[in-house]
Amino acid sequence: MTPRSIHEATTLASPVHNDESWHKQDGSIFILNGRYQLPIDELLRDLYLAADDLVVVGGSLIDGYGNAFSDVDVYVVTERRPAIERVEWRRHDWMWSSSGDISEKRSGVLHETFDYVADTRLAINVEYIERAEAQARFEHACARYLDALTHTQPLSLLSYRESHFLHRLLSGVPIRNGSLMEAIVGKFDTAKLCYLGYRTFVGNYPAFRDVCGACVAGNWENAALLARSYLSGQMMALTFLGGQSNPNIKWVLSKARGMPPDYKGIVAEYERVLLEPIRTADEQAKIVWESLDLIDRILMASHRLLDLNPAFLSTHQALRLLREERQRHHAHPDIEGYFSLWEKLYAETPDKIAEMVRQSIATVVEARTAIKLGTRRV
């Protein structure tokens, strides 16, 4: 990629606000609060384009989470990926095709380029995707969304690559043929993607069991680590309900800080519990119970957001489905624990998650003789 594609702005175009991560002005995209300038014409000249290709710039720098080591993510939605013969391969730091790294190959089609930008630590990552494939990804996500409205069970995840693609296209900045977006996206939108993200992270009974296991083993160091991780997953779920569709959990703290002012107290407590130093076993145990108590608050805060957005399954609808699903399962402490936890997602219940963990621990009975294991239902 030529060194001209991104450079430090000689002047900050105005107005630039402290909370503005990027803006578009005078044929350029300014990122990191105006520190870097991305001239659109220069970027387009560095791509391998056909006349009707859609080009979108997205990623963490557009979301407002990125930094001076982040990538500028560019998607080119095209009828056909460019042939390798068109690629000036010596100009790129890395290139990929469907068969892998093709920096020394001279045939096939181009999927992706990655280039470090001179005089900065930024990089430009360009992915070429065919229009039919892009439409199929949105259609698949729409089908998963409609499925999510029919049950409360954990969803089969969209792949990491799919989720990021959908997010970046929906939240990105079209810089060429933006009118083509509607035909590609179809009936899908950001609210539906946010609901899929919420359902991906929320609840997570296996993570709950992991915390229980570490506690019963007396491994408070690991329990604290797992409880914080579990807490971060539930905070991610809340940020999706708040309209932030970035699926990468590494940005969870930035996403939390981007929640509306009504959630300032929860976010401040999350920052404290997440970042507070813990060294002794007592401090580790304390952070476990504080993490679980904060999850209770996060779930309660989620109820209102679920009921406010018509694109989401309401708490009333979800409870009805959940209770129907519960009747189809046999009795077992973990089945009961699973549905008790899930009920907290949609209703205020007297049980606190910390108490649920203590009750789960209490069910583990140390026997003097080995317990014969089996899977037969009684």
C-alpha cells in the first residue's frame, strides 16, 4: 500500500469533538479524533476495482474503539474477485487467496491484502468478497435471527468472520457505490445483529459451571479469573442490547463505557471489579462474589432494554417459551440450575446468582466410596 494512503493530518478539520472518533470531510476520512487522514481517492486507487463494486471502510477505528496500532478494515463487494494476474504483488506486505498466502503465487483470485502504512503503526486490511456471497451471509444471519425468536436456548454461533463482516458492513462508511448496500443487506439490520450478539453471550451456563467448579475446588485464583470472564461476557450481552454490534470481546470495556448515562453506575462498578488488584485468597474470593452480584444487576438492566426494542424477544415472550421448554426436560440439579439461571435473564427472581453458586457447590457430596458414573436417566 502506498505511503500516501494514510498520513498525519497537517491541520485538524473542524469541527472535531473530543468524543468524535472519526469524521468525513473534504474527500477524506479523519480517524483517531482527526490525527490521521485517509484520502478516499488515494485509497480507491490502491484497490482492484470494477465499475460497480461497493467499497466500505469499517472496523474498530470507525467504531471509536481503535488506537494507533489498529487496522483500517476495507471491504470490496464485487461481482467477481480480482484475478491474481491483476495484482501488483510486490506492493503488498501480505496477500491471501482461498488456498492461503499467495504472496509468491501468480494464479487464482485475490481474497485479501494486508499492508502496513509507512511512518505509522496502522495497517490497511482489504477483503474482497463476491456480491452473492455477501448476500448469502446476510440471508443466513436473517434466518438465524428468525430462529432466535422461536426459542430461548443458546444459539449456534455465527462464525467470527461472519459476525465481523456483518458488523463492519452495517456500521461502516460506504465510500463508493453506497446505493448498492440495500440490495446486499436485504431485510437484515443492526438491531437484528445486536440481538444475535446478545443471545450469543447471555447466560452461558457452562461458564457458570466453571465458576462453581473452581469454587468447590478451593482454587480462588482461578475462580476469580473465571468469574471476571463470566462477568465480561454478560456485560458484552448488555452492550449488544444497547445497540453496539461489535462482536469482539477485547473491546468490552470500551463498549461498556459507550452505554447511555443511565448505566453509569453499573459501568463504574464493572470497571472496579474488573481492574481491582487481587493477590490474597480472601481478595480473590471477594471478587468472585462481587462479580456474581454485578451480573445480577446487569441482567436486571437488560430486562428494560429487551422490552423497549420491538426487534428483540420481549421478557414476557421469552418467559413463556422458557417455561414450555423446561417441561420437556427431566429432573437433574444441573437442568434445574440451567433453567433457574435462564429465568433470571427475563424476570426478577428472588435467587441471586452468588447464592445459586453456593447451592450448586453444596450439592457436591464427598463420598467415602467412589460414585459410579453413568448417563442413564432415572
